[in-house]
Amino acid sequence: MSSSDQAELSTLRSQLEELTERAVAVAGRYGDTPDSAVAADLYTAERSLFAARRALDRAIASLEQ
């Protein structure tokens, strides 16, 4: 794997982590409100972002072998 690919994948992983944190922060503001469905949808997004991060980690590991 080239160093530029490694840097790009690392950047993508960081962006996924940031997006996850932001989604959870917004979800937390809606958890106990009449709009709690917004929180539920954002927690679903969180799980999807986490799954994407795991897939990216697997891709990185595969390229490092």
C-alpha cells in the first residue's frame, strides 16, 4: 500500500469517527423529547457509521499484509 493510500484511508477513518460523534451528540439532544424518533434514526446512523469504520479497518489491514 502506498503511503498516500494509507494517509487517505486514515483520513477517511478519522472522518467516520467525527461523523459518528456528531450524530450521537445530536441524538442525545432528542432522546427524551417528542421527537425521539430523530434520536432513534441517528442511533441507527451511528451503527451504520461504526460498521463502515470496521469495514475500512479490515480494508486497511488487508492492504498492510
